[in-house]
Amino acid sequence: MSSKSIQHEPLDSAQSVELERGRLNSLINSMGDGVIALDKKLNVIITNGAALNILDVNSPLIGKKIESALFLLDNDDHPLNVHKLIRETKTHSSSREWKLKLSDGEIVNLYTSIAPVQPGYGKEEMDGYVLILRDITREKSLEDERDEFISVVSHELRTPMTIAEGNVSNALYIFKNSGVVNESVQAALNETHKQILYLSDMMNDLAMLSRAERGKLSAKPESINAHVLVEELASSYKPEIESKGLKLKTEIDPKLQVLKSSRLYVKEILQNFITNSIKYTKKGSVTIGAKQKSDAGINFYITDTGIGITKSDQAKLFHKFFRSEDYRTRETSGTGLGLYITLKLSKLVNAKIDVDSHLNKGSTFTVFIPNLDEE
Ligand code: ADP
């Protein structure tokens, strides 16, 4: 019996190019993310359905200049120069902070990725760009709701926590002075007090974290008198420092100039370093200092003569929830969030942190706070 096979006509090269192009088109069109390809002059050469949906247009935009098709806003709703932005992209970059303004005025939160297309290995010049767009409005509003929830909850819990802390510490005081000796009651009260303090630290950290994570809270520069700030911090921490038997020192450069930054953030950053220096120092001193660094800004530093930090721990200090394994760290309560938040806050004010620490000798945390431009 002879078998019949179906004979295909061989495709000529034009047909196979057409077939390939069709395949590529349907592939790009079935992508969930918006794709826009641009030529060297930033004219649109390809768009897919998802891109047109996001941009809310019906025509494929082919041949249009990208700046006439894509209106991006920054975090503060200021228009971005899309042409310049794309031109200056030398390697792949992406952002979740930009927004898209539609022709009817509606604003959409966007994930935007910009990738230059290189013609071939080792070739320097660009062959165009590919943009990927994703509407993340819903994700963003969930993030905002989460942050709002955390800040409301932590705010509401602050009052009962303060009352509980006050009462337990009163009870402890009365019990100690009552002449009654009952070690288990004393231990229970001590433990309750310690846990309430831990809870309130945790609530404060969460509130600060949610504030720091709302990147939107762009720091508004104010005029800060750094001399007064250091003295205020010193006098508010003096009782705690002295009650631990430590000495408080301040070193204030007489040449300090007025600093332009966010007072709230600078204060929170310094407070985190100061509370740590007190917590991780058993004897010696805590120094709070400020030194003018040209006209660019001020170097604040907190030095302690405490337990110090090993080189390997120094690399992890700013990680979320990191706490050293050192038993002396574990003797104190802490969330491991303080320095993580400090780093986030310092990014909001363009600050730079340096750590210099030696085990069993002490640590210095220096933070350079630059003068921010006023808008
Ligand atoms: P927490 O103090 O709540 O544990 P932090 O994020 O503020 O969290 O600090 C992370 C860790 O870094 C601490 O647990 C401690 O191990 C270490 N650390 C921070 N500051 C100091 C310091 N001044 N001296 C020694 N260790 C420190």
C-alpha cells in the first residue's frame, strides 16, 4: 500500500519573513504588559494592544514622537521630559514612581521600564528603545491603604500602651518599696514592663517605617539650627544616659551654618543612633556631635564606648530585622528595624551614613546631611 504524504510548497524568503513577523506580532500582542518600540529618533515603530489600552488610545501611534504619546509625571505630579529621560537611559532602567497622565486628565500609576536596543555585541550606538508599561494603580492604592492602616493603628495603640507602661512601672515602684519580698511577683512585673516597652518600640518603629515607605513624603527643606537641635537632643536623652551611669558629651562646631533639610527626618535619624548608643553601651560615654562640612551640609556623629560591632555584622546592620548574635545585644530588647528605617529616612533627605566600629571598644555613626534645594 502506498502512503500519501501532504506536500508543502517550499516558502520563499519573503513569505518566511512575513510568517516570522506575524508570529512576532501575535507574541507581542498577547503580552499583558504594554510594549512600545521606538527607533533611534524616538519615533514609535511598534505598539501592542496592552500599551494602547494603558494609554487609552485607539490608533497604534506608529510614526508619532514618543513625547507626544506618553505624558509622564514624577512623584510630585510634575511633568517629566520623556524625550530626555529615554535619551539618557544607557542601560536598562525601571521605575514604579512615575505616573501617566491621560488625555482626559485621569492619572494612572505606572511601572515603566526603558531598555536601549543594542544592534549587536560590542556595538556602542543605540538602535532604538523598548518601553514596557504596566498599570499599577491598584497595587499602589493597596500599598497606601496598608501604610494608612499601620499609621492609624500605631497611633491608636500609643495611648493605651503609655498608660499600661506607666501603671506597671508604678506597680513595680510601689512593690519594691512595700517591704514585701516575693521574687515571682517581682519577676512577673519586670517581665511585663520589659514586654510593654518592646511593644511600644515596635509600634513606634512600624509607624516610622510606614511613613518612610511612603516615598511621597518628600522631605520639605526647612531652616534648621543644628546647634539648637544637638542641644535639644542632648537634654532630652540626658536623664536616660545618666541613669545608666554613662557620661553625655556634646561636641558642637562653632562654625555650624543653618541647615536646609527636613527637621523631622534629621531628628528621627539622630534619635535612632542615640537610642542605640545608649542601649549598647554599659560603661563610658555617649557623644553627640555636629561638624560643618564646607557649605554642602553638616556631619552629625554619635560616638559610644559600647560593645562595638564586628566587621561581618557591620555589613548587615541596615538589613530589615537584623540584630547581632552577640549575647550582649540579645540582653536588650529590640526589633532590628531601627537602622533599616534610618537608612530609608536618610535616602529621603539624600543623607549618607558611615559606620566606624571596633568590637569591645565602641562605635561611631556619622551621617552627612546635605543642604537640600528649596523648590
Ligand atoms: P535594634 O536596636 O532594635 O535591635 P537596630 O536596627 O537599631 O535594631 O540595630 C540593629 C543591630 O545593630 C542591633 O541589634 C545591634 O546588634 C547593632 N547595633 C546598632 N547600633 C549599635 C551600637 N551603637 N553599638 C553596638 N551595636 C549596635
